[in-house]
Amino acid sequence: MHVTDVVVVLDRLGLPGQVMVPDHPRGVVIFAHGSGSSRLSPRNQAVARTLNEARLATLLFDLLTDAEALDRENVFDIPLLAGRLAGATAWLRDHPAGLPAALSDGLPVGLFGASTGAAAALWAASQPDADIGAVVSRGGRPDLAGVVLGQVRAPTLLLVGGLDREVLRLNRYALGRLRCPAQLIVVPGATHLFEEPGTLQVAAECARDWFLAHLAGIRQA
């Protein structure tokens, strides 16, 4: 496993992140964290480890600078967050120096979003030139991407805790708006943050299986 601390360079911004690349990776998954979180989110880090064990590389990075994160409007500015996510995807595909050579092998790209990050992931995936292989939302707010949901083409998995009733309602709404292959999985006994014993691992394994199924065989030009 190669672990590299990076700075994702987007125009004049430098956003800290971490790239984890297992041997012979099958694809790469870029994470979009939710409001009040960061690349250091223990839940996203746990999901990333499960993906790494399945030979999926991961990029976790901060979508906002520290100063930007102090403004709550930025935290819920889905087009802004989606733009940062799309920029990070382009940055990674440009094979910046210092990253393992395996990342230059045209690996397919998936997006994993939590909370508001899920809306950013879907918004980014909806763009005509996105070329995203799969999207997974954990405890997400895909409804916040409502105006573009019908434009998403990447197979999308919505993971919601069974006790997170309001978010479950919003995910059912979003599922009805998606026109891509999509599935909603309800994790029994889980609340919004999947803090109950075993529930986060269930979500991580569902995400792993979704990415493996839908990224397999894809190679970027």
C-alpha cells in the first residue's frame, strides 16, 4: 500500500488530501465529505480502508479551505463543492508527480459522497464530460442535487440507515428522479452517522461491491 499526502491544485487553490494506492489497483474512488467534516473523517477513512483491501485506490481531500469552511453557505453550496470534486478528478487524471505509476494506467474513477458530499458527487457525475464509472452515497442528501439528478449516467448506490427516517425519505425521492441504474440499500439499525456497531462496515462492504461491479473492465483513454 502506497500512502501519499498530496495537495490537490485547483487554479490558485491548494487543498490538502491523501492518496492510498494498493498494489495493482482496479480503480480509484474519490471521496466527497459532508458538512462539518474533512479528509480526516474517521468514517470515510474506514470506508477507504475497506476499498483499499479490495484493490481500489482512494483520494480523500478537503473540498474547502479552512477559511471557506467557516462560512456555512459554502458548506451547502453544492455547485461549488461539485466543481472542486470535478477539479480533483481532473487533477488526478493528469497524473501529478509523486504519485504511484499505477495511477497513470487509465484507471476508472468512482465517487463516494457522504451527507452533502453525496449531492456534490452526483452533481459532478451529471456533467457531460464527467466520465465517472459509479457513484455511492452514504447517509447522503442526493435531493440537494435535484435539478441534475436526471442527468446522472453513472450507476448510483444510495446507502441509508434504517433509523435515519427523514434522510431515507429524501433518498427515496432522489431514487425516483434518477434515470441511471440505481439502487437504495437500507442498513438496519443504523442512524445518520452509522455509529452503531457493525453498521458502517456493512455500508463499506456494500460500497466496495458496487464499485467493483461497475468499475470492472473500464479503462480511461
